[in-house]
Amino acid sequence: MIVKGEKMETKENLATRIRNLCYNVAMHKLLEQAKEAAKNAYCKYSDFPVGAAVMTENGAVYTGCNVENASYGLTICAERNAVAAAVANGETKIRAVAIYSPKMEKITPCGACLQVLAEFGTQEVITEAKDFKMHELLPEAFCI
Ligand SMILES: [Zn+2]
């Protein structure tokens, strides 16, 4: 309802607000998918479960969890497992990644995962505590 004297919202403003709302809903859902993936973490050595969900430019979502190994160096992070799942399905452009661990609210990807996420153009990093722009976390990604 428009009250007399109230300024009517332009179509452009309304469209922007709807786009932002849809984006926020999508990112919330992405974080929920990361939470689900964390339940499958194989982390018997660290007891630090992590789940990740990447959303591609096509809107598809792929998830991953950390998979540890008795030979610690073979451990693979949730983020890289999610990226690998996307690539295995033919997706090479990642829009956003959500990361979740029940052990740490403000979790961020490790350096190796940031580099891998940068390789596929990731722009947004979503966590329960805060959302980041990729360039905030890795301002000078290595590229050839
Ligand atoms: Zn990592």
C-alpha cells in the first residue's frame, strides 16, 4: 500500500531489492548444504568436521567434506573436494562457496583451498559468521 506523500519505489530499485533477496536466500541455502556435507566429514584424527558447498555460474551446487588420512599429508579439505566434484561434472566456473564447521563459526578456507577456489573464479566465500569477497581473503592469487 502506498501512503499519500510516500515516494514510490522505482522499478529498478525494486528489481535490485528482489535480486538481492534471491541472492541472500540462495547463499543461505548454500550454507545449509555445507552443513549437511559436514555431517559426512571423515575427521577421526582432528575431530574437526568441515563441509563445503560450491555454487557454479549455472546455479548447480556441489558439496564436499574433509577426508583425513592416517598419513596426515594426504588429507583433503572440504572445499577442494567440493571443487573437484564440480569439475568432475563439467563445471569450471564457481560463483560462491559456503563453508561450515560446527567447531568454528568464522571458518575460512586454508591457503591451498583459496588458490584452488581462485582458479575457478570464485567471488564469494560464505560462512555462518561473515561473508567475504574472495579478493579480501586472497588479494593476489597466483595465476599464469
Ligand atoms: Zn583447505
